[in-house]
Amino acid sequence: MNNQVTIPQLTARAIEIHETLLKTFGEPIWRTPLPAIDELVSTILSQNTNDVNRDRGFDSLRAKFSTWELVRDAKTDDVISAIRVAGLANQKGPRIQQVLRAITQERGSLNLDFLADLPVEEARAWLTKFNGVGPKTAAIVLCFSLNKPAFPVDTHIYRVSGRIGLRAEKMTVEHAHPHLEAVFPPETYYAAHLNLIRLGRDICNARKPLCAKCPISHLCDYKDKTK
Ligand code: SF4
């Protein structure tokens, strides 16, 4: 991204990309929304794994423990064994319990519905103060459970946004969150997030982007670097 490019110019490009992806992939639909606390745990489980194994780990955890209080108070080894299919269970198990304990300490319960009544930045700051809850996890909970204007930047969106010039190449993923929230109009966050992930998975993959098949190649300079 050229340093001279302004946010309004980037927004014009982002809208064109968003509209082209809508024409190509259609209106995407996120799975059935989960309560915020469930989405928080599911997103921690999603780290370094695919959606199928994330969901398997989540379902296995819920099958073994009927409430989040039981997960919080369980022996850590039992939580680890319940989520093993999601990968990195030795890290994710303690992390999930730590977050559940910290939320209980702060709120006295494990219900996060109160976040829906806070301004988005307050809700984001509240979530990210817990160890193990980074900007992507917070944005997923805010966007998909609480219907707040937040734009989660996962590994696909980070890569694609760099290639298509919506952010500076050296921008960190932490900085990419507020930056892309400024670039995309809030009403596009939900669909743009999901369609950019689809583009990143199916076409603009990490090792060998399929630029010849890409619906937004006319908007992307990176394709010239892959010739
Ligand atoms: S043209 Fe190539 S590099 Fe650019 S977004 Fe499409 S697949 Fe990715």
C-alpha cells in the first residue's frame, strides 16, 4: 500500500471488492449465532485449527459438561481431554478455564449479555483485558454474537488485505483491526469478513494464490508479482 493512499480512497476500493465478492459468492451466512460466552470459548478453540475440528471440540466439551460453570471448575485434565480434537488442547484447556474464572471474578456470573448494552469500544476493551482474548476473538464475539460493528481479522483476511493493498504490508495484525474497521463501512463488516475468508481459503491461498481465477484480480496489484 502506498503511504499516500488515503482512508477514503481505500474505502472506495474496499466497497468495490466487497460488492464484487457479493456478486461472486453471494450473501454469506455465519452459522447459527451462539450466546457471547459460547462464542468466546468456540473462538479460543478455533485457534490454529479448522472450523470442523473447532466445532467437534466445542460439541465434545458441551457433551461432557452441561454448563460453563462445570467447565470452569473441572479438573484441567478433563477439559483437555474433552477438547483434544481441536488441537493444542494443553494450551486451550487451561486458557478457557482461566478466562471463565476471570470473568466470574469480575462479573459474578458467566453471562456476557450485558456487553450488548455497552458502546462497542467499551465492550471490546472489557473483553481484551482477559489473557487469551485478543482483538480477533473479541471482534468475533462482538460481531457475531452481539451484533456490534467490529471487523475480525483472521489469518486469511490479514493475508488478503495485505496483498490487495488495503493495508500497509508491514502493519501488525493488531493494528489491522482498527485500520480495516476504518476502511470498510460498518454495514459491510459481516459479509465482507466472511467473503474475504472464503476468498483466502479457496483462491488467495497462502502458498500459491490462484490469481487467474480470482474475481478481484482487476483490483489487485499482487497478481503481477506472482507471474
Ligand atoms: S489477484 Fe491473486 S493475490 Fe490478488 S487477491 Fe486475487 S488471488 Fe489474491
